[in-house]
Amino acid sequence: MQRFLLTLLLAFYGITLLGQNSPKKNVSFYVMAHQDDWQLFMGANAYKDIVKPNSKVVFIYLTAGQANKKDEAYWKAREAGANNSAAFAANAFGKTGTRKFITLQVKGHSVAVYYYKNTVSYFLRLPDGNLDGSGFPNTHNASLKKLHTAAISSLTAVDNSTTYTGWKDLEATVRGILERESIHFQHISVHGTDTDESQNKGDHTDHLMSGKLAVAASSGLANQNNFYINYNASGFEPNLSPEDLINKAALFAVYSQTLSAAHYDNSWDRGHLSCLPRMYVRTVTNPNRGKTGSSNVVIESPSQGLPPYLDTTQVTVKPNYPNPFKDQTTLLFSIPAAQEVELQITDPTGKKIFELPKQLKPAGIYRIKVEANDAWPPGIYLSILRIGTKNYCSKLLYTP
């Protein structure tokens, strides 16, 4: 009874008892250049993250996406479209909530923030850099690419709310958002454009710069980084399930309709729509975030030039190679239909030293690259690859 009264008293004064804030489960960050990037390229995963219980999804929009338009109504309509997309997913299977708009100070910079249920959206409102990074005259031809290459020393938001004095200043601000929104969360995933320019050749430079920011700002913080192929995905085979396609298309449609309602052209055209039935992503997992000597595991998608000789009509798992290995070993597998995949590695004593969280993968051929580190003692390790409901085990001989 005394503790109950003490809790009420402390709550009245805004104080929390130690242990009252139990860790929450998942927070997913989507770091993007423009307000329609996540719906178009990452929408299937974003939808799942938003509707997942005990989760939070944070969107970080770097540019205003104003293109060469001078009126602020256009980029505000784009922001409204992004917010409506997030709200659409957040309202799935539930009641509507209350929208909240505020301005926060992050690392000394004013940032517009929108809250809705379990979603948070940060709008940095930096100038759209144009496809090639040359910028637009209405914003003095400034761009993220020019800031990254030090061609310019500062970059000012289109609403003049703040100025970033160099790339490191911008990186620190994004890092500050990640740290602020990930407190008390056990699993942190970051989603962004693939920084491998061979996969996103010819893509919008703002997309590529947003990917670089996502990687740098989340270093040592994220359990998992997810790298997406953007417009180039339209050249690959459709790989989304009917349900994922419906959800992804709905998110993009909500965004597009918001622009139409504001009397602006939207992106509901043949070129953009060709991206909807496709989502190609590679995942880099670091379960020991914040620690040195951590191990990395990469699951590469079918777009990564994988060997074509695996049987794709059934589940096929090849032994790891090389074996023995010194630094890195690789496992190959194929699945004929979408399956949930997870991986565990145990040390010679049977202790679990690595776990790759369960994730849904579309049909195709995959390669898992496992990197050891100095913290691994030499010896025999057991790899347990779970595909669907079946385990596939193999021994890994580590000889550094």
C-alpha cells in the first residue's frame, strides 16, 4: 500500500520509480530523402513494423522535396501525404488517434515533429538536391551531396528554421534523433537506401546521401541495418506477396491522393508504379551493438548476383564455405516461396553467441555471410538455420 501511494505521489510530480519503465520491444527507423520514399521502396516492411505490437516506427525526412517550386504549400502537401500514409497503417485494425505537431530542439537545431499513435515523423526540410546533386536555383543550388563533399560549408532548411554547419553537424543531429527515440527499446533497426552505388546506379543523389547518413548516424547503435534498392528494383522480378503488394500500394496511394487533393501532380505514374510489386533489401545484423569486436551477418537478396545453380523448386541449403575459415564463411540456401528465416550460432560449449532475428524473405536464392572476430575462440561452432519450421544445422570450424 505504501509503495502504491508513493508511486501515485511520484507520478503526480512526473517522477518514475526505478524499474517502472520496462524495456519495449522494437523501434524501426526509416531515414529517407523525400516524403514518398519509404512507401515506394520500403512500404511492405514499414507497414509490418507499424502494425506490429509493442513497436514504434520513426520516419526521418531529410529534404523538403520542394523541387523547383517556390511556394511552401507544395512541400507542406508532401509532408501531409507522408503523415497520412503513416496514419493509414497505424489505424489498421484499430481506432483513430490524436495527431500532434511540435518543434523539438535536437543538437541545437529546430526540427518539426509529428506524432501519431506509435509513429513519429521528423522533418528536417533541407533543400531538394535535384537528381544529380546540382540543386535548384530557388534554394541557391544547395544540396546534400554538396554538403557531403564539402563543396558548400553549410545547408539551411527551406523554412529558415536552422542551418547545419557541415556534414558532421547533420550526422550528429540524425544520431541525436536515433538516440532520443530508441531509449528503452530492446531491438533497433534502421532502414535506408543501399549505399552500394552499383545497386542503385543512377539513383537520385538525395537517396544515396540519405543512405550514407543512415549508416553513419546509426553506427554502434542499431541491431540491424536494412539497405534497399530503389528505382533499379523495377528491373528485377516482382517478389512481393499479394498481401504485401496491397499494403504497399495502399500506402503510396494515400500519399498520392493527398497531393491530388491539394491540386498538385502526384507520382502515380507508370514509372513509379513499376516499383510497387518489388522490394529488394539486404540486411546487416549486429546483435552486439555498442560493443567492440562484434560480429556481422549479411543476408543478401536475389539481386546481388548470386549463383544460379541452386534448386529453387524446393528448400535447398548448401554447407558453409570455406570451412575451416579464418575471417568469414558463407552459407547458401534457396526457398521456392516466401518463408521466415532465422539463424543461431553456438560456441563449442553450446552457448548461443549470435542470433539473427526472424525475418520474412521472398522466394529466391540467398547468401548468408558470417564474419567472426577476435572475441571468438578457435574451435567448432554450430550453425542452426531455421527456414519455416525446419532446422538446418552445420558445423563451422574457426581457425584464426
